Amino acid sequence: MLNKAFRTTNIDVLIHFRTVIRDIKYQLIKEQLSSPVRVYRAQLISSEEIAILQRSVGEIISINSFFSSSIDRAYIVFLLDSGASDGLERVLFEIDADPHVMNTKPFADISSYSFFPTETEVLFMAGCMFRLVSLRQENGINVVHLTICSDDDNCLKKLFKHAREEIGEMNNLCTLGFLLFKSGKFEAAKKCLLQYLKELPEHHTDEAQCLLRLGNVLHELGEYDESLHMYNKALKINERTLAATDPIIGNNYNNLGIVYMSQGDMKQALSSYEKAFDIYKRAYGEDHERITISLDNIGSVYREEKKYDKALEYFRKSLAIKEHLFPADHPRSAASHGYIADVAFDTGHLDLAMEHFQLQLKMLLKSLPHDHLDIADCYTSIAIILQRQGDFMEALRMFEKANSINIKSLPPSHPRMIDVKKLLQHIQAVKTIMN
């Protein structure tokens, strides 16, 4: 049940069993193996998944559920030989796990707790990361060699460091809700944050931050009035407890500006963004990520007002700061290319717009889950350009990719769902006429 909940992000089950998950983690830490071990796991997977693994050789993969394995290779191979295939391919995962590697999730021999102690079972905590070393054929079996990976691995260290600075060190439902929000799982994030607010005592210090995060989620779900309500509640708390120049007050005004802009109120949006910018500038100076957020948001207002030169000035200034602050392929740097592409599209420079959208997509695919809504938006933007250029078949493929992501995270009534559905229907109609 837990593994299925992890795979499907069933937040109701995960919240209900969160103490069990925590207890399993602590037990694995207590029973952690003290010496390196090679373990094995049998699995039947599709040829498409084999192709994805082949393309991922040399990359790092994360297992988003508890991961069971055995020290007994012969037993695992026997399971593969006796299992029904149903058109699936046999895979033997060969895993080298060294407990001396720092900053890894725990793993332990749990044979003494198992109903089948002869299996010599080793259990890995959910969220373990591995490097995919190789994939080879051996007697008709696909052998996938993995090695356990540290959070301090060179290609992850900067991203994790930045994520920790952004998210904080607290482990609670507010943090989980924020992580789900950043992953594009908005309904799940909403449930987490509402539950956390319900459990908080009156006037708790986390209340304002949780309200802000819930406002972010509600905005993405298209619930703009409720989002404004949460942001204003957070602002009242912060104005009562913080100095007027505190950057958190700036965050409040920035978020209010985002909702006003979504509602089409550009005057209120610009006023809120400029208040946020003034606070950030006094607190941080010119070279800070909050400054880039304000520059992007003010640029977006100018773009909506068709002041394209001014918009482009703000977007380019923001990108220059981001390239200095963030790791390569960071989602925020990718967003800047999207903003520049939007201006190029609006002014009729389709080739330039396509160049920046494709660069944005490449960066996002490296730094975000492949079902993230930002990736869906990028597919949609590319599809619209392809449609304008007369490449209807490729445009249809891009719209279908966007739609397959959107339906996982958004309600049918969400503006993005409606827009993409209309565009998809239009392309399908054009395709039918052409045929």
C-alpha cells in the first residue's frame, strides 16, 4: 500500500501513514549495514522502459518508493525464470551499496523481520538515489548495474544546496506541501497544507508561511479569489509581527501581484510588484534571486501592456543575474528564456521565439520531473509556433504531450486545460481537413 501511495502520490495515504514511514526510516538507520554489499532485484518491465534505462546510462536515478532486494543472486534469477512475462522483458538489477558513502538514504538487512528469512532481504529507504552504471544482456536477461549515490555527488550538490536553502530544514506537512507544489502536484500539496493548518495551534509561527504556500497552490489551481484570501491573511499576520521592510512582507506583495495579474488587473499587479521590489532592494541590494523575481514580474506586466522593449530590458537583466546565482539548467534560468521567447513571439520573431523555447525545454527536462506543468507550458508554446509555421503534425504531437501532463495535475475547469483542449481540437480539425 505504501509503495503504491509513493508511486501515485496518494497524499491521503501518505499523511495517514507518515508516522509509520518515519518509524521505518529510523529502524533502517538503526539496522544500517556496516560494510559494502551487492544485492539483486528482479523486475519485469516494458521494452519502452528498457530504452529509457539505456538512454540513462551514466545518469542518476531516484527510486520513489521502498526498494526491496536480496543478497542471493541465484534466488532472484530463479524468480525471473519462473515469472510470467506477458510481453515484458526480464530485468535483473545488480546494486552495489556502500554504507560509507556519506549522505545517502539508509538500507538494512531485514531478514530477521521477514516472513521469508531465507531470502536475505535488504530494504532501501524510499528516495534512494543510484547511478546507472551499465545495462547489458546476459542469457536473455537485461542486467542493470546500479551504485548507490550521495546527495553530495558533484552533479547534484549545487541543486540540493539551493533546494535546501529555498525549502528550509524543517520536516513537516508544510515542507511536504511546498515540495509537492514545486513538483507540480497541486491537489496533493493543497491537502498537505490544509491538514497542517488544521493541526496548528492558534497564532503559531508557521501559520503565515503555510498560508503563503497554500495561496501559491490555489493560484496554480486557478482558485484566484481563495488565493487572494490566503495571501491577505498572511500579509495581516506578517504586518503585525514583522518590520515593514522585512523581505517576507515583500513576498506577500509579490504574491498578491501574481494573482492580480492572473485576474487581469495590471494596475494593481504593477503596484504590488513595485512594493515588493523596493523592499527586496533595500534588504538585498541588486544581486539576489528575489530581485530577479521582481524583475521578471514587472517585465511580465509591461509585456501585457505591449511595452515590449521595456519588458525585454527587465527579462534580460533578470537572466544575467540568474546565470550568476544559479546552477546550470536551473528552472528559474529556464523561465527567463521562456519570457524572452514570449516577447519574440508577440513581436512576430517566430524563429527567435522557437530558439528560446527549445532552450527552456532542454533545461527544464534536466532539472524538473518530466510531468511538471512548466514542461507542459513549454510544449504548448512550441506547439503554437509550429502551428503558425504550418507544421500541424508536429504541433499536434506537442499539444498531446502538454495535455497528457496537464490532466495529471489540473482540474478540467482550469484555464490551462481549457486553452490546450481548444488548441488540440483545432489542430485535429485541421489535420482531418488536410487528410
